[in-house]
Amino acid sequence: MKLQHTLLGLILAVTTTASSDENLWLYTKGTDTRPANSWELKLKEMSRLGKDSGDYIFNDIRPEVEYGVTDRLTLGASVMIFDHHYSDVEWAPMVDTQGGPGGSFDKTQYGGFEVMAKYMILSPYKNFVGLSVGFAYENRQVYRLDGAEIEQDSYVPMIFLQKNWLDNTLTWSFTGKMELERRTSPGVLEEEIAFDLATGLSYRVAPNWFVGIEARWQSDFLSPEVDGNPPEGRPSSWDVGNMQLGDQFQQGLYVGPSVHHSGRNWWITVGALYQVWGWSADGAAASRKGKNWDEHERVHVGFILGFEFGGGGDDEKVPEISRAKSPVHFTSSK
């Protein structure tokens, strides 16, 4: 846990001089984009804690930068740092290099990188509902579950919805991702279609303070090819002219609270999501007591810290009457 203490110390050291953004939940993102010619630096840290046995900690750490090309188009890039600490965990993804099921692993690794683009079609402040679309490319060299070395390419189309009520005091957002993944590891080839859906509702309880609730559902569809043998079930395929959704492999549902605070040009969001239900095609070996212990964890605890720099933009995303009544800056909900 020393790594978390170091990151929290960094937050306390710099938040007195940094700036502001709106990111109200951990997984859900709103439709807003960066103002033109503005920059944002983010530090995301998500700790995924606990399996059904042993001790399990996975810290997913992502420094990120975003740039507003126009008021409607944002480009971004991030680096992944995967920090694993686990022992005595009896679950399927444990591989021989980690000691097999029940083994232990303690290592911090470069996990990969991601580049993305997001474009706003409708503004939630000027239209009935906000709508944005996005696309990301991700390359991973480490498996997020156990730290094993892999080679994975992911292509991720995204959709974002947002609705504001009560003069922007109450905000609802939805984020939908379809992840087209191709992953190779020793003896295993997986072509996967995964869905990651998140929604959040947040209410401004005081100037610059939001309290919310968030739900996230994630599921994979695939049938892996092992040691060159044909898949046992129906495999996924997203090749051009051969699109096929394979067998559902697993799913998990999380629900939990979030708290957001923004300063002049900085903001921070903290939250926790608890697994409330899960399922796995591997049966009791991976899914017990209505929870998935193969691909999922007991709880996700995280924070996102953001700083904004420069840019002007047309500032028309928030009506004048809303800005006058609200001390909160609504330029971005990412």
C-alpha cells in the first residue's frame, strides 16, 4: 500500500495550486469535450481489491493528457501502470509463471498505452440530451488480472449520453463501450468482444461538491483457442465480413457511491464500487454465491485527479443563466 500513500501525498502537495474540471464518477463519463486549445492532465488510480480466497490487490494507475482541438473534438493519450500484489488466490487466470493457482505475485509493470478521440454531437446544456461519440485504440503488454505477459490490441467505439436537470444541479450520464480485442499469450489466442456499460446520477449538495451513485456492468464474449486446438464453443469474431458474437464467458455488476469536488482549475473524484452480482461460464470454479471471482473483484476503490490549463473556447456550452446561478464550472464531464 506504499504506492497509494505516495500518490495521496502528491495530491495534497499540488492541489493548492492546480485547476478545475467536471468528472463526477469513476467509470461513467459525460458528453462534454475540452474547450479549444486547452489541456488537461489527469492521474487515475483504481484499486481492485479481493477475490473469494487469499489476498488480492491490483492497482491500475493511468497518467493521462487531453487536448481540445476544437470545442467539440478532444484527443487524449494515457499510459498504463499495473501494480499487482496477491497470494493464495485459487482462481483460473493464475498462470504457471505466477506459481499457478494458490501462488503469489508482487510486481509493478508497464502495462501499455491508449490513444482516444471524442466528438460532441449534442450539448446537454443547449439540447434535450447531450450526445458524444468516441473511439480508442489500446495496446497492452500485461494481463490486468494476474500480471502475465501478453500482447493485446483493442479497438473501442464509445457512446456518451448526458442529461441535466434543476439548473445543472442534478446530472445523469451513460457511457457505453464495445471492446474489440485480440489477445495472445503462450499457447492461447483469444478474439473477444466485450461490453462495458456504466451509468451515474450525481447531485450538487453544496458549491463545488457533488455526491452521486454509479453502476457498471461488464461482460466478455469469446471462446479461446488453446494450444492450436479449435475453440470448444462459439468464438467471437470481428473480422471484416465475418462479425460474430461468441459465447458469453462472464459478466459482473458493480454499484457504489462517488464524491466530486472542484476548485478553480482542478478537480478530484473519489468513489467505491462493490460487486453485487456476477456469473462465469466456468461454473463453480470461477463463480460462487452469485459473484464472479474469475474476472472480477469484491470492490473497486479509486480516485481521479485533474488539472486544466489554457484555452478559451466559445464558453457557450453552459447557458449564461446557469453559470450565473452556479459556482461550478461545467466545461467538461470527462
